[in-house]
Amino acid sequence: MTIAGFQKKGNDVIVAFDDGTFQNLDYRIVVDYGLWKGQEIDEKKIELLSYESSFLKARDSAFRFLGLRLHSTSELKLKLQKKKHPQEIIEKVLTYLAEKNYLNDEEFAKQFVSERIKRKKVGVGKLTAELMKKGIKRELIKENLLDIDQEKYLENAVEIAQKKLSQIRKKEVEERKISAKLYSFLAGKGYESDLIRKVIAKLQLLQED
């Protein structure tokens, strides 16, 4: 078939053929392949151009997401699926990004743990659940949790416990109930039982066994 004309539409170019059919292509594909009006082109070539155009669009979407923050492979894949990109194209984009080191689950997990501990002061239980939800493998999660500064980790727990304690004391006077509510709060933040007991003991609410 023969290219009958072009029509620009945003970042796309609608390519019209002499048989009355049309094909939407990314403008970069039209430029890179030097397509022109009157050019003879077969269906196999059109399929190739369409495939490469779809790849560029999906890659652009991925870069926009990655430009906001790091993503795990799993969550980026899900976002691209929601954008209705073809599955085959998504897999190719993910492979490309991993090869170029734009997508790295190890680096993502490391930064995620660091940021969540620093800003949200959550415990390893919650961190583990959140990372698993983002598709990070258990082995990688364990490696990153082992790197946590335990002294700072305890300080975080004490800090948020002190703030919560002042709120609890406004409603409770019985030490047993205060301890129970504080324990429940820290457990909800993902802290381990042994560490919670240390925190409560440090706040002189409960003596360690």
C-alpha cells in the first residue's frame, strides 16, 4: 500500500493509506524512519512501526512515573497496565529500564526502608508488609532490614511512644490500661513485641521481666 498523507495530532501522526486505512504512530517513529507521502509500505513494516511506536509511548509513561519517585518493578508494571499498554510492550519496557538501571528493586527497597523509618518511624513488621505489597522478594526485604540502625530504630519508637503517651494520659489514669493502649499503638506501627516492652520500660510504665 501507499502512504496517502499525514495528520499531526498531539505527539501522534495519523498516517493515511491509499486503501482508506489509517495508522496512529508516534511522531518520532515517522521522523526516525523518514516516512513520506507516496511511499510504498507493506503490512509487515506497518506492524513493526506500530510496535515501536507503542514501545515509545509505554516507555514515556514509565519515565513519567519514575520522574516522580523510585518504583519497584511490580508497582510500575501495575501502573503501566492501568494505562492500557499491551502486556508484551510492558515487559519489553521493564526489561529495558532494568538493563539501563532505571529500575532496580534492590535500590528501591533500600531507599524505601530508609525513608519510611526516617519520616514515618514505622517498625519492621509494617515495612515488611508494605514491601511485599510492592512486589519485593522476601530475601531482599530481609537484607535491607538487617541494615537498620538499631539504636536509631529504638529512638524512633521511644519518640512516637512519648507523643502517644501524652494523648493516652488525657483519657486514662490506670497504668495497666495506659500500657496496653501504648503497646497496641506500637504494634500497629509494626514494632516487635520485645522492642515494645523495652520502650514501655524505658518510659517507666512497665518493668522488664
